[in-house]
Amino acid sequence: SSGINAEYGDFDKLAQGSLAGHLVECGAQCSGGNFTDWHKASDFSNVGFPIVDVEANGLFKVTKPMKTGGLVSFGTVAEQMLYEIGDPQCYALPDVNCDFTNVSMKEVSENEVEVSGAVGKAPSPTYKVSATYIDGYKATSMAPMIGPKAAQKGYLNAISTIKRCERVFEKMGMGAFEEYNIECLGSGSNYGNDIESSEAREVVIWASVRHKKKAALELYAKEIAGASTGMAPGFTTMLGGRPRPTPILRYKPFFYSKDLVDITVNDSEFKSTNTEFSPTQPQSPPEETIPVVSEGNQSYRLEELAYLRSGDKGNSANLGIICRDKSLYSALDARLTSAAVKDYLHHLGEDLEVTKYNLPGVGAFNFVLDNALG
């Protein structure tokens, strides 16, 4: 391997190099970790971290060390490409905007995948700045509940504790909680199922509250104990003990003009300053005849037809879906619309926004879910 031989401004090679870095930045997530077909990856106790073997022309192969566990396949690498991305036509970096829509991946041998086709464009005139700020405090509690109607009892205890605290807050002039969220893990609540209809006999009540004042959450932590003797039965223990208030760090990205930032890098062979570049011409995808699967009346789970990978950034998430066979691309493209995904995830809230992007190179779709995580 000679490494990529790229001039600053050779955007296609920069895009390929950036894609290589994106694929391996989360370690074993590219080599079997978090993989849809997790059961096909071997020996997670000795999982092999991914290795990128790069050629001077930008072509690279993803593999892993011999005699290690995990798996490197089309599925593992394609999933990771879609991890935590937005518009695949504009994966924006300081020195190149990458287009991944027509990337090609093929298995060339066991645990070895060849990757090509990333296209680079001139970078934007701005930098992205990722800032955080403190916005009040939160406290999160987790408590197992057991017995018949465990979800209903657990929710009742959690909401009753919150109401009890707010009565005290009112007398102390502290105001109500700014926000709270209660989930009954094990009842199907994360899938939008109605807690009232749950027949689960053991659940974990996950409750999180937010308040501007730390003292309010310290009081909440004390009041939780009352659920063990003064509310519905089935309360067992507090996982991790009583919750401790922690600052809420809000994520605030914004753009900042490169003209306002003076950057110069010097060494014996390289010097770079902010420079204007002309964009390269987008490459056309290689011509490919893709068979179309015939349709019938059989029903399938989506994971039987596709690989799936999700990620999150702040209040947004993404859902990457990669066809297991390109013959499925047309059929899934017609059915997996933004409206269909939004309807399936409607329980995430009325403010949910879903945007769909296509990546025909690997037969994939990327859905960006804004206002999904609170």
C-alpha cells in the first residue's frame, strides 16, 4: 500500500480518503459490531478492528487482522458508510464536500471489501463549529417493576412522583419541571405501543426530568423513595441508586466564514492557506444492468430484505437502509417513502420531520429524522 497520493484540491482522492476515515472511525462498528446480521460475526470477545489498505489512486480495501473475530463484508461496510450522515451528496468537511451516492463496494475475498467511487467537490466557504452550552439540569431514574400490569403500575408511580414534586415546587416558588419523559422498557413503548394494553409482567421504568434549578432535582431524587411504600406495588429497587442531577449540555452547530480564520500549516514539504478551488466535474456512475425482482403476495420483515444502521446527532437521527440485493432496490424505493417512515415513527412526536436520500451505488436509502430525540 502506498497511501493516497493527493494534491490539496484533488477532490476525488480527498473524498475517497475521507470515506476511508469515516468507515473506520468507530472501530469495530465496521467489522461486525452493531451489524444487522450480528449472528454471522464470529467471536466478539476477540473482535478485529478494521484496517484500510489504500492505493495511490484512491482505491482502498477494508479488512481486519487475521485470526480475529468479527466480520468484514459488503453489509458491515455499507452499513457504516450510512452511519450518522445526512445528505450523501454533500458530506461536508473543511477541505472537501464528499458525494457518496455512487460509491461501489464489492467483496474481493473473505473479510475484504473493495471501495471506490466517492466523488469530491470544492469545499464551502465556511467551517462548521460544534458548540455546547449548559441549559439547566436533568435527573434520570431507572426502576424495575414486576407483577401483573407492571407497565401500568410503573407509569402511575412515575407520573405520581412527578406531580407530587411539582406540588412542593409550587409552594417553594420553584416552578414546574420544564420537561419530563417516562418510558416503560419492556412494554413496547419505544415502538409506539399503548402502555395500557401491555401484558408485560416485568418492565423497567425509565423516567427523566428537566429543571433549571439543581435543588429541584435533588428534591425529586428524595421523593422517588416514596414509591416503594406509598404507591402501586411491584417497585423493586433503584438501579444505580437515587439519580444525581447533571448539567444538560446542548449541542449547537453553526457555520463560520473561513475568511475570518487565518490558518497556515508549514513543514519542509507542505504549506497550505485558505484557497479558492474550482469544483471537479461529478463522475457518472458506471453503467450497470440491475435486475428487478418480481413481486407477489409474500410478506417480509424489512431486515430480511435489507441491512439497517442508525445514528444520532443532537436532536436528529438517521436511518440507513441497504438492499441485500440490488434487484430489491426499485421495490423498496417505491415503498420506503418519507411519508411511510414518518407514519411508522409517529410516536416520536408531532415535530418529527423525515427527509429521504438515495444512494444507488450500493442500493441504499438514507432517512434523516429531525426533531426525533428531544
